[in-house]
Amino acid sequence: MFTISNSYGQVYVSQNFVDVISIATQRYVHSKEWMQYMTEVGFMFPGDDSCRSGLEFPATFNYTKLNLNLCYEKSADTTRMVFNNMAARLLIQTIRNQYPSTHSELNGTMIPLDVSNGVFEVMKEAVNSGVCDVAIAAVNWAEDRKTQVTLLCPYAASGAGFIRSEKDNSTISIANEKEMDKNGVIVSVVTKSTYETWAKSNLKKATIISYPSFESGWQSILNQTSHTFLYNSNAIYSRMKELKALKLCSSCYLKVYGDITPFSSLITNKILSSGSVSQISSWQIQLLNSFSIIFVIFINFLIL
């Protein structure tokens, strides 16, 4: 397991590398295998067609190493490890198929990272320093993040959500995100996540506790040390299904709130020369509109 420190230097990649990884990602997140997997495990919304328009693979892939270093969060649970491993396998497979004469032996090396300093911050440092070629771990899109890394074609999209634990169920009512903002309510978030940022800005009266990972935040729900845990609503929904099957946390419930947010893998944005990378950003705004429509459908599905 790696821990990223500031001692690593800055690494630059070629435009060719950015184009190949970006387009390979676009292709596999639209593949039948990926879309079927997303449906089976309950993850939301495969990628949108607008994120792949106008981009074609370069004639060659000028990458000479035998392995791509693919990073993920060390704290990933079983469901997310299946997610990470499938994304890694399909990325490598797509590149092999596109460049069979030169990269048929390309492999991926999975590298777990300690994300106690925040998933995005750690993954950003990892790709910018060269520890990772690609950060497979899913990170939420945010305006300030688009200028720090290259966000690839989204795996999917989700709204923010919170799970209500069984703590003080008979005395404290929390029907929506606004009702968390009151004295005595304990809210769990993941350190340096978009959910932590939102909670600190909007829940001035609540007690906010930051945890280093999803798993530790989830435990605060199971052991009833927190009233709510804020995270990706899709991840909460998937984990809640497991709890319900085991007849645990029977009165726990999920509430979805806020704007729709794509989440994706990423690579560095430190590029040696300019080129078609500018095309990649042209579909980011289109995606937000498309996912917003689909998100309404998902909300209705949860209610049913």
C-alpha cells in the first residue's frame, strides 16, 4: 500500500497518452458488459453518448511500459473492489484490442492508496506525481476539480444522499437534508469530500464528524454514534440492500438530495503539448443536463 507524500515530483504525460486513455475509457463505459454490470449491482446510469462524440483513437499508442499503474482506495469494500477491478480490466482490454500489434501484452497493476487525506486529493497527487498512470477510483466532479486533473468519461452519476441511523429515532425526526441542521444532530462525512464541504457550509447547528473513509463513516451508522452519514446516494443504496437482506438496520432509510453529479476516473492534466484534449471538456456540460433527466427517473425508482 502506498501513502502519497509531497516528496514526489511533478510528472508530465504526452497528448497521445491523454487521448488513448480518454477514448478507451469512453468506449468501455459505454460497452454492453459495463452497462450490464452497472444494472446488476444497482449503480446508477452508464455514460452518456455526448462524452464520446468527436474523438477517435490515435493511430498509435506511444506508451512503452508493459504495465499501467492503476490506483484505487485501500479502504474499498467488496462492492467497490469489484467495481474497480472491472473498470481496470475493461480499460486494459480496450487498449489491447485497439493496438493488438504493439500492446497485446499490456497489463494493469492495481495499487491501493491510503485515502485518509481525501480520495480526490490523494488520487490527484498520485497521478500528478507518476505513482499512478490512471486513478481508477471514482471521484465526484466539481468545478474546482476540473482545473486540477483530467476527469475522464463518467462511470455514472449520482445525487448526494444520507442514511438515517436508528439513533434517537423516537425523539429526533430527520425527513430531509434541511432537518439535519439543528442542535443535537450528529452528522458523519468523509474527510475532504464534497459531502464534507456541503455539510460545513449548510449544517451550522449540527455536529459534523469527519471520517477517513466510507467504511469508517458507515460504521458510525451501524454502531449508532451518528444520526446520519452523507455520501454518494448510489453507494449508500447499494450497501443498504445488503443490510436489509441481513435484517440489519431495519428502520434505516436513505434520502437523496442536491444536484446530480457525475463521477469518474482521472489522469493528470500535466500535458507536454496541446491538442485534442480540449475536445474532452466539450461534453462535460452536456453530461450534466443529460444526467439530470435520468436522475429524476432514479428517484422515482427509489420511491417505488
